[in-house]
Amino acid sequence: MELSVLQYEVVDSVAVIRMSHPPVNAFGPAFLEDLEKVLTRLDRPGEARAALITSAIPGLFCVGDDVSQLREVDDSLLALHPRAVAALDAFEALPMPTIAAINGHALGGGFELALTCDFRSRNNSSWRKPITRSAQSRQVVCMDASSSSHRCRHEPATSGAYAAGRVVNRPLARVRS
């Protein structure tokens, strides 16, 4: 599998995905194309028992959208949004435990990418999520927000952006048989 901005390897049955798209691991056409390839590969039976996503760039996990491309919005750029949402949804729905090893700032869509994982661990990093149109349709439900390892998930909002959360029962691990 040939990738341009993501690195992929399976180590001890864990698929390790490293974002390597300097300077900020921004989402763009190449990032999305690579993520779709990785998701196709992870959907194969026996490929891996878990997936871990992290950054190859020290101090930065992912910033989300490539704002440099937003100067001139055209139809091809607008067509990426549904694909990006579908890719994040597919990552969240993987039939295996997923882990975000947040080794730097996770902003906007990078924060959303981390939230698609079943588990997230961070080391002195920050995360920020501006309220956007996509955020208005989802709320973030967290359990054990006091620790450095958070367990959160997206859930359809019932009363606008980030409606009052309620704890959601979700299996701790979804292991492919």
C-alpha cells in the first residue's frame, strides 16, 4: 500500500498509523486519500487486532482542516467534506479497539479524529474544538474526564451544539473474531 502523508505498519497485531504531513498534519486531499486506504486495509479480516493513531511530528498531533486551502473554496474542496466525515465515521466504527496516542496539540478536526477512538492518551498536549456546523449535530460524551486518559464518544445531539451530556454505555473493546 503506497501512502503519501500517513505511515502504516502492523506491530504485534496492532496497526500503527503515524501522521506525517508537515508542518501541522492538516487534513487535505492527500491525507483523506491515505486515510481511506488505511481504513480499507484495516477492514480486512486478520489485518490487526487493534489500531493506534499518532503523529510523527513532535509536539503536534493534528490540526484538522488545511486552512491554507480555504482561501478559494471550490466544488472539489466542498466534495471533500462528506468524504472526510465518512472516513471519521468509518474509523470510529472499526471492529477493533482504537487508540489515539496524542503526542501534541489536537485542534479542530484533529480533536475530532482523537474522539473517534475508543481510548485516547495524551502527554502534556492540548486539544481544542471550535463549534462548527458538524459539531452542532454531535455532542461529546466523556467519562472520567479528570484523568489524563479520556474515554469519550460522539453521539447525536438532541438540543443543539454540545447538548447536556449523558453517560453512554459502550463496550470497552470491540475485538474482531
